Amino acid sequence: MERPMPGTHNVRRLFLALGFGVTASLPAYGDDASPTGMVGPTGVVELFTSQGCSSCPPADAALERLVEEGKVVALSYHVDYWNYLGWQDTLGSKENTARQYAYAKALGRNGVYTPQAVINGRDHVNGGNLAGIKTRIEEMAAGGDGLKVKIGARIGRDEIDINVGSGEGKADVIVVYFDRRQTVNIQKGENTGKRVDYWHAVRDVQTIGMWNGKASKFVLPASVLKQGDNNGGCAILLQTIENGDKPSAILGAATILASDAAN
């Protein structure tokens, strides 16, 4: 489903960190935090989806598959612009919509659509095309557009230590908070009567600092992952920003799990 580009949008978001519980997902990694043999994610997939879009359930299932396989950082951003079709997306937000429009500008597009999968912040494919998503991730890795900077994360009793490796360029260090799984009974709109599982639905985004190519450490209170009902988590994205407001290439990524926290 295609939606045209509006005139103006707030395309950058800086939020206060909120706490959510976590169960399981892709392990975090890095130069200082990697056990022997552990590898990092092969890419980042950001799915823009909506409970009100009849084309989206196959994409939601594809994201679930990616989460289960555990090879990429997989995030689901529910947008709000299809709410007028009769169903208010219970996971949607204007901030998620703003991020998608920001990507559209960065990618030179005139509009947005669902389901859209943005890969490594650099390109997009139909979110329901699982084979296409995997192929594009492989192509980016082979062509030098994969994740180049390692990120390690350790959760202690009181704090979360995030270690970003060295590399080239400058980027924002972004924390993306998500719910691991939500099951929704859709009662109106194009998906009336469907019961859909949604994975890694983004709840909040926070920019916690800048990276200038040097190995850096960032610290968060462990409480941001110990609160809630143990149904969430957060991803760390090292992302370049163009012209002050356009999200672009993701250079590194990791996922943090509350289940890894010291009791």
C-alpha cells in the first residue's frame, strides 16, 4: 500500500529511555564482549508495517522468521497513517511514521508504503519478500555495505555497558526499545477477524551519544531493561545521519536482552 509524501514531517526523534523487559533475541557482540566463536548480526532489517494494511501480515510473518533465525537485528515499526481505514493500530505511532518518511527522503523517494523493509539504512525491498531481504543483506555484505563496526553489550546488576569498536566516519549511537511479541485480535479494517503475532514492535527510540570513529563506551542503567513484563528488549544501532535529519547507513548493531542481566 502506497502513501504519498506529505509536505513536512518531524523526522528526528530524541526520546527519554523507557524500561521494558526482555526474553530472547540475537546476542550482542563486540571486540571486548564476544565469547569465542560468537558472531555478530549480518544486517539490520527495519520493517514498516500496519495492522490496518491487508498486505502486511505476510511481512509480519517474514520478520518473525528473521527473529527466529537470529542472524539479523530485526525491528518492526508500526505506522499510523492507515488508521483512517477503520482500525487504530495498537502498536502504531506518529514517531514511527516520521522515521519512515525520513528514510524516504534519504532514499530519494516521493512517498512511503507498507510493508517496507529498510535494510542497513541503505536500501529497501518489499517487506513480504523474505528471500529478497536475505539476498539484499548478502549483497550488501559482499559489496562493502554491511555492518563494519562491532558493538558489544554487557548487562550487569546496575548498568548496561555498550562498547562500540573503532572504524571510519561519524555516527549516532541509537537505542531502539521494542516489545518482543504482541498478539493482536484485529476487529476492524482490512484485516478484520485476523489474529496476528507481531514481533519486535518498536516502542521508543533514544539517541544516547555520538561516535567519531574511535572505540567508545556508553553506559545505561540496567533498570531500562528490568522494568515491565519481560516482553521486550532493545537494539543498539550505530547510524549515520545526513543533513541533520535523514537516517542513513547503519554501520553496526547489536541486541540487548534483559534475560542476560545479573540477578
